[in-house]
Amino acid sequence: MTIPEVNFDPALKSRLIAGHPWIYRNHVREGQRLASGNWVRVRCGSFSGYGLWDAHGAIAVRLFSRSAPPDAQWIAERVWEAWEGRAAIRETTTTAYRWIYGEGDGLPGLVVDRYGDYAVLQTYAESVRVIAPVVASALRTCDPSLRGIGLRERPSADTPAEERDTGDEETPVALRTLWGEAPPPDLVVQEHGLYFYADLYRGQKTGLFLDHRENRRTVEGLARGRSVLNCFAYTGAFSLYALRGQAASVISVDLGKGLAEATAANLTLNRLDASRHQFITEDCFTILDAYARAGRRFQAVILDPPSFARQKRSLHGAMRAYVRLNSLALRCLEPGGLLISASCTSQVGPEQFRALLADAGVQAQTRVQIVHEAGQPVDHPVPAGFPEGRYLKFVVARALTQG
């Protein structure tokens, strides 16, 4: 098979040698016409590598290998390496985790999440769909105990180009069975000893927000005796950890339909004291503003909003939204209370996130004292030469009165 060769500006060489797996569309020379899913050989000065070509979207090439076009054996080795990298998780009371984190595990544009005996594979580009069956076969070989593999394909062919490469996992995508059994609609998984219903058909991401697993445990350790307001609660994962951590009371807030019932089901599943919990179906900005105006105060406020900026052009508006949201939360905290704030927007880096928290403190006339910072857990590894992979920010800060 003849592999098409694509030449790029040598100015990109240092970035590619460092391990950055993307070549953006604006670096493609005029007249280059290839179908999505073709393996191409990339030449950039003295750099040479192999990747999958995309005819649409902001990313033209996702690089996989320096030596040769990946075959089934090469892909199986990447799957096995990722499996070995999660060995410590499998030794705990956790049965839901990210088995393959795309670029972080050498398979860009593709993730695989493990939910009990089932795996959910999700693609983020038209080109990557060509390797999905090969990856599924490697998953089965790696772990014969799998009962089924599901596939979610995004984006569709008519998705606007600027939205194709954002890695957005918040909008549900239809799941189809790629191999084996279809997962049950009432599948239950375990995380650090807590049980959760995982809706692999209609849930956001591939079913649950697995990247906050260790951050949720941090909240558990901080919750004792506190009144907690959990905004953007989804199906109540942070709330369940807070309740198990002996929070005095927890209010969960989310606008989503059916989330109150899903949270109640998770509470029942874990036999947690429902009398200490309340779910309010409301817009989080609205309720924070109302509480701030009414003088309602909490000892901890959790903010885990959806991505406010999926493209660079949305960054300014996103920064304003984050500042306003965190400022409202600070106004709802008692002196010494904890602001537990997260951002999943890859367009906002850790330093920018700390800066916007400082701006929020200025608006709320509150000193913000950061006491803990974290990001993604071990099953979301980031290549050193790929800063875009470090998307998750998680900060715990004390809200102190101004001196």
C-alpha cells in the first residue's frame, strides 16, 4: 500500500519532535486533497511520522507513530500499555475508569472507558473511526472477561468544522454495540466503595464523569460537619462523597431533567441519609445569585460547571462567566468557608484559572487562599509535549474576610 506523503513547514519540527500529536488545518498547504481515514507520512524538516488524515475539522493530522504506519500489533501494544497503567486502580474498590485516554496513551482522537464488565469506546474524528474495530479486538484480547464493547462516534459529518476537535464529552451521543452484550440500562459501578448507576445510553461523557474520581474523595475528606452547596451536581457524585464524609447537610443543584431522580437513586443505592440532602432543579447562576442576595451562607460551595469555552473565540466570554460564577459562590460562603471550584475547559490553563479566581475574590471583596490544587487522575495521563491534554483544573480555596 502506498502511503501518501504530506510536507509541512519545518518551523513545526521542534513541537512534533517533543511529542505534540496534532497538526492543525491552517498548516496544510493549498491543494492538499485526501479522504478522511487515510494513513499519511508526515515530513517536517528532519522529522518523519505517521498519522491519520482528516478532511474536515481544525486538526488535519493526528500523529501516531514515528517509525511506521500502525498495524493491529502496534495498536494492541498501546492498549496493553494503557491496561498496565491502570493496574493500581483495578486493585481498589473502583470498577469504572478510563482505560484509554487518547493522546495520553498514544491513540489520539479516541477514548475507552471501563464500566464493570463493559467498555465504551468513543471517537472524536471521522478519521479515527477506521481503527475503532481494531482497538475493540485489542481490548478483547487484553481482557477476556469483557462482556461487551459499545461505540460512540462523534462528530457527525455535518458538525461544524470548528466544533469537531474540541474533545467535548458533555453532549450525549448514541451508543451502539460493537461486540458482545449490550450493557444493561441499570448498570451499577463502584468508585472508592460508593455505588453509582451508570447510564451508558443517555449519560454525559460515556456515562459518568470519571475524571473527578480523586477530587471527589478530596471533598469527602473536607466535608465533615459542613453545610455544602453542590452546583452543577449532575447525578450527585460530589454530594454522595460529601454525605459519606459526614457533611451536616448537602444541597445539590442542577437544571437537567431527571437528575433529581437519578441522584435520589444513587443515595438509596448507598443507603446514605437522605434527610441531610436536598436536590433543587434550577439554574446554578440563578440560585447562587438568589442565595447571595438573601444572605444565605454555606461552609462549602462546589462548582463543577460544563465547559464554557470549546473554541478559542469563546475564551473571553468563558473567563467572564467563570469570574461571575466564582464571585457569586464566594458571596455565599461563610468566612473561612471552602470554595471548591473546577474547570474542564482546555482553553483555560491552570495559571489563568488561578487568576480568574483572584478576580472573583476582588469582585466579592473576599481574600481567596488556595489550599489545594489538582487535575486529572492517573487514568488521564498527559504527554509532556501536549499541554492541551491537561484540561481539568480543581482548586480548593478558603474564603477569608479582607483585612
